[in-house]
Amino acid sequence: MKKKYKIIKSGIAAGAMIASLITSGCSMDVECNVNEPHAHMYVDKYTGLSKYILGEKEQVSDFVRQEQYSKLTDDLKIICEYDLCTISDNKENFYFLVDKMGDTTREEFKTEYVYGYYVGWGFGYNPMRNKYEYFFGGHTGYHWESDWKDISLDEYTDNPVRDTYYKIRLYKISDGKLETRLFDSVDEIDEEYNYFNENYVVERQITDEYYLSEKNKGK
């Protein structure tokens, strides 16, 4: 059965937003004698992650300015705008981030008759009217409750299910345009996609709900 998938995060848009936020810090500017438009390399003082950042701030968040710089090309403008890091310059950090990918998990949408607090129609004491009656509000008692519950991947259920899994989001620059692609694993990465955003390199995905048995579809 074909499953439909929906992406939880948009790495490009979110990356641009983060780039805008972190480059607006209160750090002092450093005097720079480079006359041509350029961007300096910045290195995270805790992790060693490196990337180019526009401006002459001494420090941006945890990233400390280096003397190393590159001429500001159209490609470098895109890299800075979307707060991208280069895999080839950050292999150790990249693999560390990718190692955080979780295993695929499954949930079923289950309806149970449970005891506890709920908001709905029921008989009880109504504090607004100071008497016992049938009213809509907060109650404690048995009631029907529907919610997503974790189940193992080898467990069968007649209820609808959905899966949560993870992918790697990478970027490349082609003809002056930023392109992005999701990869299932490190082994499948196309070497052309050499850029990543450290905040969004691993994306959580959730499938549309489906049934483990075709005969139950449409219930």
C-alpha cells in the first residue's frame, strides 16, 4: 500500500530565520583591513563547527571570528543567508549530528474506556449552579478517550497507525540557486549536496495514517 508523507519542518525557511537572528548579536565589531566584499570564517568555541558569517562581529552566539575569509561571491551570499555549513569542513560535527537520528517508531489511534478527569457532558456537581445535574464541564469518571498510543513495529492492530522516522536534509548550490534534498541515510548522500544547517540537518517525518491490513481501510 502506498503511503503519503508530510514534512514536519522546512529547513530552508527556518534556516534563513535563524541566520537573521544569530547575526544580530551585541558583540563588538572587529577592525578589518580587507577592502573587498567578503565573509569571515567563524568557529564554534565549544564544538569546533565552522561556517562563514557576514559582518565583522567578534563573536556571533558561540561562534568566534577568525582571520580567515573568502571573497563574497553569489554562492557565498547564499551560504551566509541560509546559515549553512560545509560537510567537507565539518565531517566530525556532521556525523555527530546525524548520529542523533532516531529509529522508526509507530503509533496507533486507539479509543479506550478509561477512568479519570475529562471535559464533556456528564452528571455531577455543577459549581456554577451549586447543584447536581447533567451539564457540560469538568468531570471525573469513566469516559471514552481517543489518542495516539505507541506500539511496536511488529505489533498488529486493526486501528489506524502512523509512523515516525527521520531523514537527513542537505543542500547544494546550482546555477546560483539553492536546492535541497532529503536522504534516508549517510550512505545515500549525493556528494553534490555538501551543505547543511546544524539546527535542521535531521528532520522528523510523520506518515499519514494508514491501516496495516487493506481489509480495514475505510473503517
